[in-house]
Amino acid sequence: MTVHVPSCAVSAAHDSAARPVRRESGQREVFCGLTGIVWLHRKIQDAFFLVVGSRTCAHLIQSAAGVMIFAEPRFATAIMEEKDLAGLTDANDELDRIVTQLLARRPEIKLLFLVGSCPSEVIKLDLSRAALRLSQRFSPEVRILNYSGSGIETTFTQGEDACLAALVPTLPTSQTSEDALLIVGALADVVEDQFVRMFVALGIERVSFLPARLSTAMPKVGPTTKFLLAQPFLADTARALQDRGATRIVAPFPLGVEGTTQWLWGAAQAFGIDRVVFDRVTQPSRARAERALARYRAELAGRRIFLFPDSQLEIPLARFLARELGMQLVEVGTPYLHREHMAPELALLPADVALTEGQDVDLQLERCRAARPDIVVCGLGLANPLEAEGLTTKWSIELVFTPIQGFEQAADLAELFARPLFRRSRLVA
């Protein structure tokens, strides 16, 4: 084992609207959960992510992260060689050696994640036991946790869900009797700061975020914790928080003006904030965002859009695109449909929307080609071939990397869909 540090179907859905949902199972086109490291390593500033995987895993992370050659990133790959896979060496001994070397070289690391991959899972390498063993050795200076970033039967955003779910059991227990608000999901720092200012203005001052920016500042959780999901792909994390006694606030997700307003209102109601106060605090931001969206609505209204299942953001995005920009939804695909978490979003979708859960990529491509939409939201593996066929595409992974939550980012989110159409019109001209 060597270490590589990169240098650079149709049935009735039982949701609130009892919508018909096509369920498909077949060949899929998705990234694996290792991709989540790309934004998580930037978010938790004293954490390190050590992938236990193959050279393919190393190449994926390095390419996806786009790290400059001069940068010293906070992720690496412990590359499993042929002798590891063949059982000719003790993979646990090798892993211990690499972790020891890593922590000696990088003493600023306070939280180390051992991230499982397809190869490590295939040979049944027990990273949970390894994490426990290494934690006992390096505690209290370094905490060592593990989660799976394997691409087997998962989609790429589930890497963040697995990471945060691994953190929840380690969070300190809240001892206070006062209610506290927890925002769950990795957000850009600027978006966090905007939300904090909004919550404080509303009168909610006990606000924290998971993940925190430092491993030493992770939030406390307990029966007085009320949490809002900022991302729609955190089912395991939500369940882990509820197991610790926290209560989930039901709301749409904070995409666009409408989604952000209802998301904030969900928190306001949970903390007994009066509607008059809420409107007074949020109205200026809402008005600015609506004015900024107006130019994009003029350009995107009536445009037809097809969303392939990739990130689990598809349903909240579809709601925003249809209701706030006037776009026509040809088909909305999502890798998994969590009906409880998505109920507020589903209730806001057009009644005739075509929903697909799961994927048979060949069948979906046939429907997309037959529909010839104005724009297609899909993964990188499909984008270039579809562009070659004359279709305009938007990479779904960009919607995860880019700050898109909140009032101030509503126009930026709209621009992500307008820009490919601008590019196509210029090329045609």
C-alpha cells in the first residue's frame, strides 16, 4: 500500500400529492461518493480525508479537485497495490504505517477520516475497526473516524451524507434547556454568514452548523436541538440526529426566493417568531432577489428542461425552475426519492410533472433525445455526448460546488441555467 497525495419503473408514490413516479433500475451514470471530499476538505479546515482505494480513486479525486501544483491539500489516497488485493500483505499494518507517517508530517490535523472505496470494500477491509484502533493510539490529539465513499449503489452526494452521519455520534451532548437551531449540510462560508445574520435579526441567536469550520467547534446536539436540512441528500444524517433526540423542521430547501422564504419561515415557526416580524426582516432580501431574478425569468420562461438523476438536488431545482423562472419540466429524475423529506417540494411541483426515481440510462437517453429539450441537466459522462448531438447541457455537479442557497444566491442559481443557453446562441450565431 502506498500513499498518494495529489498535487493539484411507474407506480403511485405515497407522498403528499400521491404523484405517479416512474421507477427505473438499470445502468446508471453517476460519480461515486469520494467526490464529496472535494468540498468537505475545504469546509472542515483542520480535517484530513485519507481514501483507502486504488489508483483510479486517486486520479478521480485529483482531477475533480483541480488542486494547484503548489497546494498542499488535505486529502490523499492510500493506494492499494496488487499485493494488498491478493492478500500478500497485511493491509491493516500498511494502513497504520501510512497514518503514522501522515500525522507526523501534518501535525495540524485534528480530525482524520478513513474513507472507504469500492476496492477496500471488495476485500472486506474493516475501516471502522481500523479507525477505532488508530483513535486509541493518537487520541486526544487526533480523532479518527471512517465512512464509505464507495460508488457501489450510491450517488456522489451521499459521500457528504455518510461523512456527516459518521460525525453525529461524536457530537457533544447539549445540556441546556434552551432550544437551539442546527443547520445541516455543507454550505459556503458566505452563505452561512448570510443565514446567521438573518436568523439573528429574526431573534434566533443560538444557531450552529454541521459541519462546523473546525473539528474542535462541532455543534452540540440533544432534545432541545431543532434542525433544518440545507441539502436534500442527507437522509442518514437526519436519522442519526433524530436518534440523538433532535427534531427536524419540515420545510422546502433554500433554493430560490420561494424556497428560501419557506425554509426560513419553517425555522421562525419552530421558534415562535411572529409572521409580522418575519416579513419585516425578510422582505428587503426577498425584494432584491426577486428583482435580480426578473431578467433571467424573461430569458428562461417557456424553455424546456430535462433533469437526469445525479445529485438529489433535482426536485428542489425543478420547483425553482418551474415556479420562479417559468421553465417547462420535460422530466425530473432523481437517484432516490425520500418522500418524507421531499413532501414540501413535491407539493409545489406542477401537477403534470414527469418524475423518475432511479435510472436506466439508455431508456432515459431515448426519452431525452425524443423530447429535444432546450437544456439538459446531467453528469459529466453524459454532457459531452449530448452536446455533440446538438443538445445544450448543464453539469449537475456544478450545482453542488457553487453557492446556490439563500436570497443573495437566487440570481446566481438562475444564471447557471441561462449561461449554457447564452453560449449555444453565440455559437449558432
